[in-house]
Amino acid sequence: MSKVVKFLKSTAGMVLVVTILIGVIVHLKTGNFFTPYNISTLTRAASFVILVGFGQTIVLLTGGIDLSVASISSVCGMFCAIFMVRMGMNEYVAIILSCLLGIVFGFVNGFFISCFKLTPFIVTLATMEIYKGIVYVITKGMPITGMSASAQNLANGIIAGILPNVVIIMVIICIILTVLLNRSKIGRYIYALGGNRNCARIVGIPIEKVEMFAYSLSGFLSAIAGVLMACKLASFQASIGESWQMDSITAAVLGGTSMAGGIGSVVGTIIGGLLSGVISTCITLLRVSSYWETIVTGAVVLIAVLIDALKDNASLRERFRARLMRR
Amino acid sequence: MCEYVIEMKNISKNFPGTKALDDVTFQLQKGEIHALVGENGAGKSTLMNILTGQFLMDSGSIFLEGKPVWFSSPKDALAKCIVLVPQELNLVQELSVAENIFLGNEIIKKKLVDWKSTYEEAKRLLAALDVHVDVAQPVKKLSPAYQQLVSIARALAYLPKVLILDEPTAVLTTNEKENLFKSMQNLKKQGTSIVFISHHLDEVMEQTDRVTIMRDGRVVKVVNTSEITKEEMINLMAGKKVEKTKRVKRKVSDEIFFDVRNLTRKGEFEDISFNIRKGEILCVAGLVGAGRTEIFKCAFGITSKEPGGKIFIEGKEARINSPIDAIRYGIGYVSEERRHDGITPNMSVMENMMLPSYGELKKHGLIDYAKVISITNDYIQSFRIKTPTRDTLIKNLSGGNQQKVIVARWMAKGIKMLIMDEPTRGIDVNAKGEIHNLIKELADKGVAIVVISSEMEEVLALADRIMVVHRGKISGYINDVDTATEEDVLKVAFQ
């Protein structure tokens, strides 16, 4: 029981309540929210950002940041299309191979960050540009079309009219990651590293290895999202996942992951990603101009972090209260 | 005519779960040095945080020179010249000494910072504390002791009416303490009132005029310092008789565990050779900044050593290039700055204790939590760690209990040698005794123990052997600790 209360009091819990509330309100107004079609489209669309968000969450947990996630998605989606269309590879081999390539791209980030003690922000900013550039150099900005039907089915398929394959993949990955983060040595090391780097060093945590692992994993998860997106669209376009680096951070932060590291969970990221998805769906359902979407999302993020700050910081809360009392 | 500069009346303050202050009244006379003593958690810091506007009180009132005042932020208090020097260093490491001193209180001429006067004033303020350093260099280049003095100088820059010093002497050496005390007496003559918070009761006895003793959020006694003894103070603070750690002569084996030869790090220490036997408590004494911490950081692999230095463990040469290596050889390290590198605040007591041991406690590739939990419970019990549950976040524990968790961390790992840097700094009298007992228990089990300490009482009570370090060199040993006194240790340091 107390666990439920504790969860509801956490950022992720509050965001979940808000998400459901928005859904209920919009459903009452339009009657179109809780329909199998809407729910399956919404969750499928959100799953891609959530997958990238998982990687982002893990990196944020170590106290770093990964700006290159979207570019890795794009570059791996491109390789998947090339393997399949231009090289005629078996679609499943192509998918697995291009996802594994994501590990390589992520590892490059981790290598520079941990071995040369460079700032994650700068390193991933640079690799973001490089990976994006690779896509344009190879494709010259042209789409690659003609991916096989079975690849399309994998990404577009829906079980029982409400459960998209992509969502199932996302949930399975979430379960694996949760076990990894909570029950394995390396998972706890990730939290310890973000919680206090100096302490982690003294208790003998191999900081470099943990960091490289986190960035490689982030690359892998981004690649999965990019490859699935390419399959879903049945073609590769250079614009795949353009906005994912910021969307993934949004999902992680709304899910209660601390930008300072050491606090957060991948389950929270699902909730955060869903809220973003719900906001964009509701704006469509309510027939509000979609130009408002980013304004609303931004405002929600701002409110969420404000509540978080007031919750964790007693003196800030007191000053806030004092100011209100004086009025 | 008003007798008191500050009068805090019937102050109460609740934190979730605890009553931090319960109807506390505190009066500060003009031009007095007033000690505020009590164990950790007695409410001293909370009281002073309310006075300086960091916290809001739930009920009560504050009078400044007889007039009621209301502080909702530190800024309000600073505007009335009430200044707090916190216990934890609070400086911007990258900025210069002078900038730090005038941070938030800049000397402005024509809307721009007047650098010339800033530097001159900074120099003058530091000179009053007998500190003569280049005020243009970044603060991070100064030792912790000098940084503490810089924070005091920063407070003086506000020309305080009321100056609150929270544990100002914890990191200071004897000389620097003397200078600080001199400045305090000078300020007193100029009419400044000083609140002096300290665990060092000798300093309280020598330096202060009156003393307020707190326990569990209440004031137990206010008295002229000359009318009370140290023992009475301790008993009032603890609420029961506290026994000082008694010295016990211990038998130590002849087997050498850890043998260091010719360890050097330029600018820190030079040509250091020593050894530690199994089950021995080696106390390392010396002034702050003598290089004690640096020697053992290097021995533990946190910093690299220069070629030529060698470490032998149980007779074999050991390659220690990182803490990971040191831990593999069975060495544990408890650092002097608990918050900086001792604990991971947002992790549970259990995780903080078991982090380094996860590698050995695995089942099917995952952590075997059943075992982890049982080991944690064992240590919570045997080390008498006061925590609501093993899943409580460690940041919610008192300093003493945090320290016990850190010691338990290494015992759970099964180490053979433990390096402890200032193991009881900032820890209250009762918990201190418990940690001392713990150290002795561990040594009795055959663990080689290094205690780096600036507290002579602690050194003399614990040590089987004392190693004295002075200016980066070992200046000598005291083998017969039973008959040694503080003077003997100082003599060795300065010979």
C-alpha cells in the first residue's frame, strides 16, 4: 500500500495521474480518446521516443547526457535500409546488424567521454553532427525506398487491434532494462556513478567501463528506435527522428529522472513519453492548431520540474510559502 | 536601553517527523562571545539557520536590539549585519580569494566592480586573521584551513554586528586557531557579538564568556562559562554520563601487512617509508596540510605516485594504480569528507554499505539480494547503526551513523587494512566513543588500521603507535603511547 502512495508522490506518479486525467477529460469532451484505434496509434507513436528515452535515461543516470541519440537512430535506420534494399540482405539479419551498429556509435561517445574525460555534452554534440553528416553524405538527402513487406509488418503490426508490435517490443525492453538497472551489478554502478562520482571511485567502481557501457547501451536503444521507424515508414528518410534528442530528454525528465544523475527509472520514462504523446494526440482531437503542441509540452515540462524542485528543496519551498503568505 | 543584541523567544520548528526546536529562547549580549554547544542534532544549526533567515520558524519571535524583526531569507539577515560562517566550506573554488570574500557584497564604483579596492580590502581582512596569501589566486589552490579563514574573512567584510561561527576550528592548525581567537577577541572589543558553535569544549572553556547548552531541540542551561566545568557541560549535552574513550594497551602481532618505501609526490610529500602490522592501529598525527591525507590518498591509488615509490603487501610488491587495485589487495578507505566522496546521498543505507561487495554476491548473473539483505542486517545490528530501515536514504542519517555505514561497507568486503581519515570529524561525543570502540574491535580481529587525526585526544586514546608527519616528511614516531602527551607529539612534529 505504502509503495503505491510513494509512487503516486513521485514525479512519475504525478505525471501518470495527469496523463490519465487529460485522457479522461478529452474523452468526455470528444468521446474519441479511449478507443482502440486512438490508443494503439498513440502508444505506437510514443514508443519510438520512449525507446530513445530509455537510452537517454541510462546516460542521465550516470550524470551524463547524450545529444547524439537522434543521429544514431537516423544513421542506423539508414544502414538498415541500405542492407535490405541495396545489398539485398535478409530483413531480420539487416535489422539486427544495424541495431548492433548502434552499439558501435554509442561506444565511440563513451570512449571519448570516459578515456579522455571530455564533457558528455560536447562529445555527443560533436558526434551528433558527425553521424548526421554521414547520413547526408551517403544518401545525399534522398530517401531509400522499397523495404520488404515483412519488415513493414514487424513495425506496423497490431495484435488484437489494440496492441502494436512496437509497444510490445518497448515493454519487453523496459522489463529487461529494469532488471538490469535494479538487480545487476552494473545497473547499481550506473546509479552510484551518477549519485556521487567521487564516492564511486573510492569504492572501486570501474567508472570508465560503466560509462562506456551506458553510452553503448544508449546507442543500441536509439538504433532500435531508428531501425523500427525506417521499417514502419517502409523507407528511410534523413529526417527520421529529427527531434528525438530533445524529446527523449523530455520523456526522461517528466519520468522523474534527475539531470544531475543517480535518480530515475525507465518505467518513469515510459510515463513521461506517454504524456508527450497524449498531449499531441489531444491537441489533434480537440482540433487545436498543432502549432500549439510544443508550447504545451514545454509548459508541462516547466511545471513538472518546478513541482519537483519545490518537493525536494525545503528552503526553496519555505521561501515560496513565505512569499505567498505575505501577499 | 537594551541589553541584548539578539533575543530569540520561544522559537519552535518542526521538520517532517522531528521536532527540531521546542520553545527555545536564546539571548545574545552586545560584545560577548557566546558558545552554543550540544550534540549533533541538538538543534544548534537549526536555531542559527533561523536567525540567519535560511529557515522560517513555525512559532516564536526574534528581536534585534529590542525591535521585532522578520527574516525570510539570508539576504534579510545580512542586511542587518547578522552573518553566519557555515561549517561546510561554501566558496566558489574557481574564483579568486578576493572575489570570494566580496561575493554578493561587491565594492562598486560607477556601477562596476572596483577591483583595486576589492583586492586591497581582501588583503586587509585576511591580514587581520594573520593570513598572507596572494588574493588574486583561485581559492582552490588554498588548503582547507586557509579556505576556512577566507570564509571567515568574507563574513568580516559585512562588518557584522552578530557573527556566527559554526565549527570554525575543525580544519585549523594550532597556529591558525590562535590567530582566529585573537581576531575574535578583537571583534569583541569592538562590540561585535559572536556565537561560537563547537564540539571542542576546551576552546569553549578558554574563549567564551557565556554558554548555552542544547539537547534534543531544547535549551538545557545558560551559564557563564567560568561557572561550569567541561565535564558538567558534557553531561548536560549528553543527558547522561559519558565515558571518555579509555586507553587500552593492546597486543599487536609482529607480522607486517603493509610496507611503503620511498613514496614521493612532488609538492605534497617526499620519500615516505613506513609499515603497518596486522591488527595494529597506527595513528598519523601532524598539522593540517602536513601531507598526511595526501600520503594515504596516494597509497590507496587515488592519486598516482612518482616512479621509485614501492608498496609491499605481506612481503610481495603490490601494484596499486587505482582504488580498484587497492581494494583487490584488501585495503579500504574512509575519506575525510564524508559528503564529498564518502557516501552516495540518494542511495539507501544498504546500497551504500554493499556497493563494493556486489561483485561477490551474485546468483545467475544478478545480485543476490537475499544475501545482501542479511549481511546488511547483521552490520546494522552489530555496529549499532541507528536507521529506521535498511532502505532509508543514507543522507537522512546522522553523521556518526553514516560513518558506521562506511566502515561496515569495508568490513562487508572483507578487507585486511582500513585507512580512516579524520574518522570522527563533526561527529558528536557519544557516537565518537562508539566509533572508537568499533575501530578497536576491528583491530582486535587482525585488521591493520590507519587513523589520520588532528584530534590529539583521539590519537592518544587509540594509537598503538603514532607516526608524526611534518611538511611532507615523517618527522618521527612515538612507540610508547601510554606515557605520551600532546606536547610530546608536537615536539616530534617540530624537532
